[in-house]
Amino acid sequence: DMPIRVALATAAVIATVVSAQAAKRLEVGQSGVLHTTALACPTLEGLQAVLKTAKADFDAGLAKAAAEGCKSYGKGMDIFVVEVPNAYVACIRPKGEKSCVWTTQDRVHAID
């Protein structure tokens, strides 16, 4: 699945750089837009497992992403920030969807 491959590639690169000081931390209730393709997973544990796996073995990370039900969301997608447990990840609800999915905060550009 090409989009997931691309999303995971960018996510894996980001995961190795984790410089949280660059971006302003997201806040619950903000609206935003994805400024790049984002890999997002139904659970935080799933996202963390995928990033950890991909860091060691990219193809295994892809398989893990599929197994965890993660999806690739396209650049420009409107989202709503639902949960922000730390400065690194957030649970975002894509427009038109009922539940939030977990991704890294650096994928999101807050509008308000």
C-alpha cells in the first residue's frame, strides 16, 4: 500500500528526530489541517508500536501498521484535536469521521 509506505517513511524519520521544541504544542479543541501525509492509528499503543518497529525494520513496520489498522491520511485533510497527552502525539478526528486516530503532532498545523 503506497500511501501507508509514504506516511510511515515520513513518520519514521520524524520519530528519530523528536524535537518537540520546534512546533507549538497542540491543544484540545483546536481545529487544524494536515500539512503532510500522516500515518494515524486507532490506538496510541498501536502508533507507538508501529513507529518503534519501523525504526528497526521498515517493512516490518508496514506490516505492523496494517495489523494495527493504521491508515494514511492525505495532506490538506481537516481535523479536530481531541486528545493531547504529551508534546509529541495527539488524537485527531478527521472531518467526517466519528472517532479520533493517533498521530504525531508535527503532522498537524493548528488553525486556531
